[in-house]
Amino acid sequence: MKEPIPGWTDNIFGPAGAVIGYASGLIKTGVNNPSVCLDIVPVDFVINSIIAAAYIVGIRKHDDIPIYNYVGGNILSLTEVQKICFERILEIPSTKSIWYPWARSFQSIFLYRLLAIFVHVIPAVLLDIAFRMMGKPPIAGRNYRHPTGSLCLLAMTRSLTKYTILDPRRGVS
């Protein structure tokens, strides 16, 4: 078996979908707080920790319920993550890019939606008009409806809120 397993990322929601959207040039604007930090942890480390915790819980008798927290220690701000992603996107561009990859993020949902009208909605409508004139089904507007709503939802729930990451090895981040 080869790593990574083909098809392992079975959807385009979350960080993987955002990177794909930015890399292909489809996502031009987003909402986030640049000072929010992410503790990026490879999923296989998390799975190994779950297995180890399950084993320990199974062999030891506890009067209380143990609580485990995996902290990878690879803490990056959203600004750093975006910078790294865009450096790699420009270094190794996708062969399936639609537009040149660039993006502008805002902390304001209003400003995000305003720019989204100009860089997402209007181009999608014009592209759909061109598709209809060529006798093809419109697809651009449908494809932009989902990312725009998903990015707003993500912003309202996660990327604008700064959480404290407790790492016993390094203190509070």
C-alpha cells in the first residue's frame, strides 16, 4: 500500500477544499482573523494517539474519566499558513487552474461579501451567460454558490475566533 492512499481526502470541505479553491484560482476572497493560530496535526498522529489512549483506558482502571488532548506543537497563524500555501501554489502551479491564484482576506464579513460580488458572482454570471450562448449548461454560478456560503459559515464559526492552545511542553500559545 502506498502513502498517501489515493482518494483519502474524500471531500473538498475544510482546509483541503480551501487550498484547492485558492490553488485553482476559483476562490479570490475569504474571511478570517490573521492572528488566529492553527495547531496543524497530521491525521495519522491523531489516530495513533486515539489507539494508544484506548489501549491505556482498556488496561487501567480509572475512578474518573481520563481526558486526552493531542497537541502537535506546529502552531502557525492563518497569515503564515496562507503565505506558505501561496508560495507553494506559485512554485508548483496546478495544471487545472482556472484563474491566476490570488486572494484577499478580510475580518469583516461585509467586506468579504462586497468583494465576492465583484470577483466571484459577477464573473460567474458572465461565464454562465457565455455558456448559454454556446448552448452549454451554466455551471459557474452553481459552483460559486457553495464556496461563498461555506467560507462565511467557516468564518462565523472558526476563523475569526482566537482559541488558546494549551501545550504542557511549551506553555500557552
